[in-house]
Amino acid sequence: MTLLALLQTSPALTIGLTVVIGLLIGSFLNVVIYRLPIMMEKEWKSECRLILELDNAETTDKPEQELTLSYPNSHCPSCHAPIKPWQNIPLISYLLLKGRCANCQTSISIRYPIIEAVTAILFGILAWQLGATIQLLMALFFTGCLISLTMIDADTQLLPDQITLPLLWTGLLINSFNCFVPLHDAVWGAIGGYLCLWSVYWLFKLFTGKDGMGYGDFKLLAALGAWMGWQYLLVIILLSSLAGAIVGSMMLMLYNKGRNTAIPFGPYLAAAGWIALLWGDQIITAYLSFTSIK
């Protein structure tokens, strides 16, 4: 019996294996979330030097160490001691080390094991809902991208093209084989997703003179449309707007900030998109049933 056949006949095994993979992927996502914004900033600085025709010698910046997603190896940000493989086991190492660096005893942020655990849980839910299918593999990639975008946007209010654009093109590519929706639905979903928020952006700017959101939000909604088709755009927009309004209001009250405080919209789009991927049909059906009763 092949591995695929075994997984298809054993949902519990599929879920268990996917959860373990989720822990490993979650550990990698921590690297992406931390390093990608730094890599982007370095790239922008380099481009600015080229535009201004400045040599490195003319700047006061110290020479910066090369940084990629794979180099240098994982290390403590405080003492820079390399992290051994057995100190980098998702969740387990954090618990065994009691949340502290093995070398300098500096506290390790709780967000690292939380992201690993959340990734594993979401992967497990996908395996439970989709089973051992090609849709599951695609949905795992989709989820990993959304987790990365959520945390990066929350930290920096940026939605990197390095993630949103591959997510968009992957959605169109897989739906050319009818993975989730027909290709024409995916194409119109991408177009409609971009134009929806683009229109809102310019209307808001026309009436207020302010930027209401960033272009990364347009690209993210376009990517979600490419994965799920134009039919789900309204569900995604309504869910994200509702969540954004509730959470944003709570944050403004708790932290006593003004109404002009910028709040990233990407996390709400990502959460709404993930929910719509799994339960969009049920949400639409429930809504239509509710309106027909009224």
C-alpha cells in the first residue's frame, strides 16, 4: 500500500502527520516573519544608495552582515550563540529550555511557540476538512503564506510582494486545473479583489485627503480572489471588515489611542480568506437561508 493510499484510508494518520508538518513549517515561518522585513529594509537602503549615487564609504551606516532566510543559522538575538538542532525542536525545545536561551538565559519570546502551535492547529483543521488530497497540499501553502503576512503586517504594516504576488500567481496556476474553482472565476476574482479595495482607497483619499490602506491590501485580496473566485469576495470583505471594526475598536479603547491611529487590515483579510476557503459555501448558504426566511 502506498503512502497516499494509507493516508486516504486513515484520516487520523493524515491529521497527525499534517500537525507534525505544521510544527516544522511554523518554525520556518518564524524565520520568515523576523527576517523578511529586515531583508526588505536592506534592499531599500541599497536601492536608495544607487539612486542617490552614494558609495557605502559616504554613509555612516556600518557594513551590514549578509542576511537571507537560510543564512546565518539560527542564533540567539541577545548573545548570538548558535542554536543547536536539539534546541530548535518546535514547542518541545521551548518547554525544555523553560523559555530561555541555553547560553545566556535571556527570555525567548512566547510568540515563537505560539506561531508554531497555531500553524500546527490550522494545518490539522485543513487535514480534517480536506483529507489527503491535492487541495490539502495547496491549502497548506495558502495557510503558511497567510500566517506570514498576518504577523509581518501586524509588526510592520507591510504586506510584502515577495509573498502576496506568488500567492496570487499560485492561485491562478492551480485553478487552471480547477483545483478549487474554474479558471475564469479565479481570474475575475483576482481582478475584482484588486479593484474593490483600490476603489475604496481612492474614494477615501478623494474625500479625506488621507491614505486609508496600503497597496498590499489590494494585492492580498486579489490573491484571495484568485484562490477562491469572485463569488467569495463579498464574504471575505464583510468578515474582514466586521472583525477589523470589532478588534480595532477594542484596541483603541484598551490602549487609549486616537481614531487616526493606523491599524493593519491584512490580518483581518487573511483570517477572513482562510475561513472562506473552508466554510465559504456554508456561510453563503446560511445567509441566503436567513434572508429567505425574513
